[in-house]
Amino acid sequence: MRKRFLFLGISAMAIAASAIVFQLQLFKSIQETITFFPIDESVHYQTANTTLTLLKDKKNNQHQVDWKVNSALDREAYLRQDLGLLFINGLLKGKMAKWEQDTSDLSQGGIISTGESGRYDAITFHYSELHGNSDRISSSQRMSEDRLYVIDSQFSPLSSFRVPNSKEEREWKQVLDRSTENRLNKSLLKAAKNYGVNLSNYIAIPLYEIRKYEDQPIMGYSQRETANILGRLWEGLYKNYYLGIKKSDGTVVDSLDSTIPLILISKDKSHLLAVFQTKDGESIILKQLL
């Protein structure tokens, strides 16, 4: 039996009560779902890219960042899907997804505008559903990412960097990294307190660091097991984060301005948790059995 995410939500009024668990509903539309199938290791991505570029000129006193995503499979797939998330200083500020049938290539993009300095973290899940003989369905997956630091200050010219090359850039990197990490730590500690989660029982991985596990296994797992975990993780995040977040009162809210999910993998290899906070401050935990 395939393993699914469970959704937990908690609010200030419900902290004293036992945790509420919701069984997820499945989305039936082929264009509104990512469904994990066994990975076909003979299929490969020729390209998979996520790119952030600061545009030269401001618009309405805001700087603009060009966000592009593209990928190409080595063959035509029954269904190609690319799901992109863009965070600024730890908050979700952009999301895009594209689906096409009977193709190998996908390309999409957009412009993000804001008036403050920020650390931009963009991550994309590239996915392909493949139909073979005897109704066999398999998949291929890849991730790509980019990080860009943008300095938008009245005391210095508008600029950006990926790797700091000056004292000023190193100072800005330190400030923006600390701001992002503090926001995520506060979100994690609040959720752990509300739910009684013992963080020492987990390996914590911010979503923006998850791509490195395409090339190295998560501690205690093989590379194949790690790939399966990542595929099911993105399936759950698409349905319960990208499309909207179901709160403890049953309402579904947009995920924009929620925090970056922190992935907690249990050391006993039984489950993982995806922890984040909604725009209005409600702690959310998604649980996936391993």
C-alpha cells in the first residue's frame, strides 16, 4: 500500500486538546496533482535549471528578480510537470507549476518584485510520469535550485550576488542568513512546543537544502530509499502546501507568506514531518510514514 501524508493543524484555541489528524483527499484532475510512482533509473534529465536574475531597473520603486525554470527529459513522457517555489527571507513569495502531456521539455518564468533587501531561495521539483508496456507506470524526478542575495538599500547601489566577494557583501550575507534562520527556528520551536515534538529524535533539513540528497543518501537510508522519500515528500507538499494549507478549523488558506518547510526525518526511520507556519502564525505539521 502506498504511503500518504497526514495533515495536522493546531491553533491557540486547540493547544490544550489532542492533536487533530486529517486524512488527505486525493486530487483527481491529472493537471492538479503530482503522484509518485516507482522511479525508472534508465530515464534521465538532460537539463534541469532554476535561475534567479536581478533586473537592472526598478519599477514602482521596487527591484525586480527574473525567475526562470526549465527542464528537458531524454525522451517524451506521458506527463511532464515542474513545480517551483520561491522564498524571500524564509517566506514563500512565489510559486509556479506547469504540466504538459506527451512532451519532454518544459519552460516557465515570472517576475518577483519587492522593495527590500533579501535572500532569495528558489527550488524546483522536475517530475515525469512514464507509461510503459502492460500498463506499467513509472516516474523520473530531479530537483534544481538557485539562491540570490539582493542588496536594496538607500546607502548603496542596487546589486546582487550568489557568493560574497567583498566585506560589504559578506556582512549582508550574514545579516540575511541570520534573519532567515531565526525565522525558521522560531517556527520550528513553536510547532515542537505545541505538538510535544522531541526534536532530538529527528534529523532536520530545511527544504532549500533538500536537493543535496539527490547525490548523497539521507543518513540511515540507501540512495534508492532516499529518492523514494523525496518523491513522496514532493507529492505531499504539492497537495498540502502548494495548492493550499488546511488549517485546524478546516479552512484552506493560500500558502503565500508561509515559512519554508523544515523536513524532520525520524531517527527510528518510521516517519518524517514537514513543519511550517501559515501567514497568520498557525503551526502546521505534515506527517509521512516511511
